[in-house]
Amino acid sequence: MALIELSGIRKSFKVGPGEIPVLHGIDLTVHPGEMVSMMGQSGSGKSTLMNIIGMLDQPSAGSYRFEGVDVLSARNDEQSALRNRKIGFVFQTYYLLARLTALDNVLLPLLYRGESRRRSEPRARALLDRVGLGDQAGKYPNAMSGGQRQRVAIARALIGDPPLLLCDEPTGALDATTSQEILTLFEDLNAESARTILIITHDPSVAARCRRQVHIADGLLYEPDTVPPRMAVS
Ligand SMILES: Nc1ncnc2c1ncn2[C@@H]1O[C@H](COP(=O)(O)OP(=O)(O)OP(=O)(O)O)[C@@H](O)[C@H]1O
Ligand SMILES: [Mg+2]
């Protein structure tokens, strides 16, 4: 069964009296264990599409099945529950809480769910270890490098063991070497658990490390062999 099945997804934003159309009918099927990059010019609608896939926003039209479940006919609270259990998010700017240690940042999603600290802490420590920060659990984000902060954010995204990681320009604020190290971590996470990973990026060297690459242009989605030449380089 497919993990993600988008069909005919359209999205317009109401602005004042008018509407700005952004997505014009996106079809995309992603199977469990795929690692997919998504490229496209600034403003092409990548984050808009990711917000729809991540159940943070609703499309204007189309259908969306996640693990076979019809997402768009689910109630809001059902969508939230699905999102919390099934999707981890990683963003360019980390969104770590400065007043919390690395360990507590990773634990936070489980504490919000009402799980006890005592039961959750071993898993959070194991994940920090997994992302290479086993000895940094007590550090505060401000005392960490960008790459380390992103590793904390990745551990936090994994704490609920979601089958899907959605990453919006996860290396956008990192230097080239650190970006490649983060990609190695994503590759390992993808390989060892068949976790599905979708990475939005502007960086061709990041996209090149994903087995499958899709592009968004003019509100539509293209795969490499269907990309018109003028859009092939973005
Ligand atoms: N909430 C909103 N209200 C109105 N317009 C919006 C809203 N969100 C996005 N847009 C518009 O939709 C278009 C696509 O935006 P989106 O953020 O998805 O682009 P993107 O491909 O992620 O760009 P970038 O690479 O710069 O992050 C842009 O024209 C943007 O201005
Ligand atoms: Mg964006």
C-alpha cells in the first residue's frame, strides 16, 4: 500500500478580494521506504505542498490518502492525531526551545502527549546517541553548532517513531560539509528502518543523494524523465 497518494491537489490562497492559485493539480504517490527530494524555484509551492502532506493545511481540491486513509474527509482532531503519530517535521530553522537542553527538546513531544519523563527519557537519550550527540544531552541549543542543532531537531522528529519525515530545507542554513553529513544521517535513517523521507531543497547536491527526485514548476509536479529541459536545472 502507498504511504502517500495525492491526486489532483489544488491550492489557492485568498488574498483580499482575489485568489492566488499556487498548486494546479498535483499527483504524487510515495511508497514506504522511499527517499524523495523536491526542488523548485522560490515561491513555486513546495512548502505549500508539504503543509498539505503534513496535514497542517487543507488543499482547495483533490484527494489525499495516507496509508489508505482518506485524510481530507477525516475530522480535524482525527487529522491531528494522524499527524502526531505518523509524521515528524524538520525545518531549516530548527525551532528548538532555547531554555531547554537538547534532551528536553527531544523529549518535549512525548511529554505533550502525556507520557512520563521517566519512561520517555531512555528513548530520547538513545535517539541523541543515534544522531551522534550522545554526549551533548545536557547542552543548550545556543551552545551548539547549526549541524548539532539540526541533529537535535531530527532526534525530536523521530521521538514518536513516525513512518514519515517531512523536511523543509533541512540543510538550508548549513555549510556544504555539514549538509552532506546531515544527508548521510538521513540516508542511514532511511536505510535502517525503511522510514520514508521527503526533503525539500534548493541544493542540487542534496537532491542528488535522494534516489527519487521530483520538481515543482508552474504549480505542477514533474519527475526527471518528464521535466521539460528549461526546468531541469533549478
Ligand atoms: N498563507 C498564504 N497566504 C497567501 N499566499 C501564500 C500563503 N502561503 C504561501 N503563499 C504563496 O504561495 C506561493 C508558494 O509559496 P511556498 O511557500 O509554498 O513556496 P516555496 O516553493 O516553499 O518557496 P521557498 O523556496 O521560497 O520556500 C507563493 O507565491 C506564496 O506567496
Ligand atoms: Mg518553502
